[in-house]
Amino acid sequence: MMTKPPSTDLEKYPHLDKKTQDKADLADEVRKSAIRAGTWIALAHVKLALKKLEELRTYPKVTRMPCLLLVGAPFSGKTSILEHFRDQHPPDMDPAAETMHCEVLMIDAPPKPDLADFYSRILDALMAPYKPTAPAYAKYSQVKLLFKQLGVRVLIIDEIHHLIAGSQNRQREFRNALKSLGNETKVCIVAAGIDEAYTAFNADAQLSSRFMPMELPKWSPGEKLGTLLATLEKRTPLRNASGLHQPQLMLAIHSRAESNLGDICDLVKEAAVAAIDTGQECISEKLIAGLDWVPPSKRRMYRPKL
């Protein structure tokens, strides 16, 4: 008499991908921690952005280096894309020569267009010693020298919309400094920010023509959102299938998370954690409706009930 072989995880959890199947039988707290940590999803626009960034990294040195302006709503994934690219090209230390090769450098723009602060942030990111009270021109000279010595090819400046926080003169001074930095170091500059970044750059014809804009998409119910939700479900270690891509559940998620990628992913995370806590092990419309979750468009005016 033949004995039936034990069921495999693939048979037990066919709605999950292979790596996630291995997590589905772990303890609840372990699974909840994995869910909240999230997962990297190489969406079509993410692949395109990374391709453009890679082209900048390998671009030959020419008189006017190409630059990129990455624009998207808050929590649309800009910083995640840039950090992923940076992490793909970490600094290369050479212990024998005691030198560092750093092709990709990423900083946050200062909260206002202050050149001394801007150069200080670059020097901090390069772990270079400098005198904090040194004038901006002295720090700029040090930045140019280090860029050459370390082989910097791409400078990423996140939160570039902070540029408009200063006076018109300060804004103009900062924009001119960006042009000079690109011209003199032959480094490709990638600036990223919310919609106000267009305002910051369009005030200067030379700067706006130099920075090729790329806008991250907003999400609406349809095939692309369905694909995203199906992928999230495959990577979320719940023991029962949810069917997140099904029209009604997709609409329920979109109506509460709205159109930003980060909010959609966070809502699914919170729903998955609730599904574990309640023992349902799947996400339903009723569960989504019962979450303590405020849609992004209502958060400014939200006042919690006491």
C-alpha cells in the first residue's frame, strides 16, 4: 500500500512565492516583523529610473553633463529608488592604498538654500574632515578636490524642493552653484523632490534645460495596481489567500490608501498584521474598512476622537 507523501509548502500555500512560503509557518511576531519590514519590488517605472541612473553613472565626461530631476508626490518611492541605486554602488575601499573610490554620493538638500550647509553635507557624506566655520568657497574647493580624488560620478540631492524656502537671491545663488558644480567637476547631478521642485528649477532656463524631468506615477484602480497588489500578496506571509487584485478589494484598498505607492504598501502591511492578530490570516474588505487608518487627503484636518 502506497503512502501519500507529506504536503509541501507549495501545496500548502500556493498563493505565496517560494521565499514567502518558508515564512508562513513562523511565529506570529516574526511574520508581523517581516511584513512591516517590507519588500523591494522592481516595478516598471522603478526599472526605468534605475536604468536612467545607471546611464548617468557611466556617461562619458563632456562639456555639459546630463542631469535628472526625479519628481513625485510625498511617499511615492523617490528616496527608496535613489537609496537602492546608491546601495548598488557602495564606496570601494582599498586598504593597501588607503584610498576610497566613491562613484555615487547621496545627500539631503539643506532645509534652506545655504551653500555652506550644502557643501558641509557633501563633506560629511564623504567622511572628510573640514572646518565647520570655513566659508562656502573654501568648502567648495575641498568638494571639487575630493570629487576628483574619489572618482565621484553621480551626486544625488534628495528633497531639492527645499530650494524654494529661501529668498529669490538665495535661490538664484544656489541654482548657480549647482550649475558650477556640474560644470567644474563633470559630475552628473540627480535632484529629487515633490512637485515644488519644478518651480525651483523652472525659474532658471539653463537649469531646467539641463535637468531631464522624470515623474513617478500615481496609482489608480486598474491592471497596474492589480499587478502590484498581486505581487504584494505573494510576498506577504499570510496563510490564506486574500485576492488583493480582485476588483472590489482593489477598490477598497485604493479608496483608503489613495494614489501614492507608499500609502498603498503601508495599508496592506497594516491589514496583514491585523489579519494575523484576528486569526483571519487573509485580508478582506471588512478588515480594510475596520482599520484605524486615515486617508492621506484627510490627515491635515484629522482630529482623533478622545
